[in-house]
Amino acid sequence: VNAADPLPTPVQALTGTRPALGRPRPWPYDPECSQLVVIDHTSVPGVPEILRRVQVESERGMRRVRTSALFPAAAEVFAEAGFHPIDVLTLLEIDLSTSRATSASSNAHRTRRLRSSEFAAAADLDRRAFGDPWGNDAAALADICSATPWHRARAVSVRAARRLAGFCLDGRAGQIGYVQRLAVDPACRRQGVGRALIDDALAWMRRRGAIRAMVNTGEHNAAALALYESIGFRRRAEQLTIMQLDLPAT
Ligand SMILES: CC(C)(COP(=O)(O)OP(=O)(O)OC[C@H]1O[C@@H](n2cnc3c(N)ncnc32)[C@H](O)[C@@H]1OP(=O)(O)O)[C@@H](O)C(=O)NCCC(=O)NCCS
């Protein structure tokens, strides 16, 4: 899921001529699938704009088109254009001004910078952590980093093997922080790696003046929901949807 980029603003219909969809992105590890990304969460594409994009993707030989995570108003329009939901995400947020920071010394794991030269290894971990078709490749991880004006990429290593145990990509736009991607190697779970990475992310956001942090995760992802709620995130009422349209062979 690439689209942990929700803005908590109400979505409004787009009335001008400005396109609401960005350039289609390749879906990682699936050469016959592309992703339509709603660039701005304050706008909703119209059905004609969606269908024009679908037509182009079909002519390029794509067999399916998936969306980024959509707020309800955008999801409704994609449904009108023939798309069906393939994943529903719960949106959570934490108030950074009232919630308490965790001290670094109480974490069992030290975090460090995730270098861009490690994105291939991180992508490999990401794919094992999320499973197909949700794993990111290195290019998608780099895209996630550039989705917000500021970002931070952190890792925890398995000390002896110097292998990645987990990583977290975080973003910040103004006073809102976003946990964009968190993945822990299945062999390293329930050892506090995920918590250390989130504590580190929230501490960075607080230091930089963020007042609120947001994250989304699959509505049935019990491990992630338990982790975020144990830290103080609260579920928001609205859910996000990822949708798909299957295309006939041309
Ligand atoms: C979600 C995930 C990041 C958790 O990482 P982790 O390193 O295993 O988590 P931690 O060991 O730090 O766990 C911290 C707390 O989260 C909760 N938790 C974690 N895994 C859990 C599980 N499988 N079931 C229930 N609660 C769980 C617990 O409250 C846990 O505290 P405890 O161990 O003291 O009970 C990991 O399972 C993962 O990578 N999953 C696949 C990818 C994913 O879902 N990413 C995040 C969503 S976008």
C-alpha cells in the first residue's frame, strides 16, 4: 500500500480544469498493472477524467488499474467508473501535543538512518512483510519519500547479521506528520522493533513542531492496529479504499 498520505481535509468536487490525477505509476512487481494516484485529497476526479486515463492504460497493454488510497468521495466516483474495492484501510491519528513522548532509553532497539543504497534490501523486506500484491520495490519506496516536503527513513538492524530487521518511512507536511511505511522482517517480530521505529518517528515529528500524526493500515491488520493503538493513535471515522478495474486483453 503506497498511499499512506491522507490529509484530514474534507474532499470537495473538482470544478476547474485542473487534473485531479497524477502521472500513473507502475505497480510494483506487476508489469500489467498501473496505479492511478489522486494527487490532492481536497479534490476528486470526475468520471470522464478517470475513463480517459483508463483508456490510455488499456492501450499501453495494462490488464488492471489500481488506485491510491481514496477518501470516500473519491472512492464513490471510481465506483461509478466501474472500479471495485480491493482493500479497506483504517485511518488513525495521534495528537502529538498531548500524548507523551517515549524516552529513547526505554526502547530495546536503536534506530539509525536507512540509506538510499539500502532501498533494494528494504524493498525485499517490504515484500516479505506485506506479501503480494502489496510489496513495494525500491522505486516505490523512493516515491514515498518524495511524497511530503520533509521525510525521514530509519532502520533497525539485526546486530550480529547486520541485516535489516525493520524500517520506517515518515513524512511531514506543515504541522502534520505521516507514518508512510512500516515493515518488520517476519523473523524479527514481537521484539519491539516496530515500536522503536514508531517512537523514533513521533519523536522526530514532535521535534519539528508537528502537532498531529497520521497513519493508515488494513482494517484487519490486527498487529499494526494493536501497535498504533498501544502508542495512543485513535481510529478516525472515515476509512480509505484502494480500488481496481480489470481491463480486457487488447
Ligand atoms: C505491524 C508490525 C510492523 C509490528 O512490528 P513488531 O516489531 O512485530 O511490533 P512490536 O514487537 O514492536 O510490537 C509492539 C506492540 O504491538 C502489538 N502487536 C504487535 N504485533 C502484534 C500481533 N501480531 N498481535 C497483536 N498485537 C501485536 C503489541 O501490543 C506489541 O506489544 P507487546 O509485544 O508488548 O504485546 C509487523 O507485524 C509488520 O511488519 N507487519 C506487516 C507490515 C505491516 O502491517 N506494517 C504496518 C502497517 S502499514
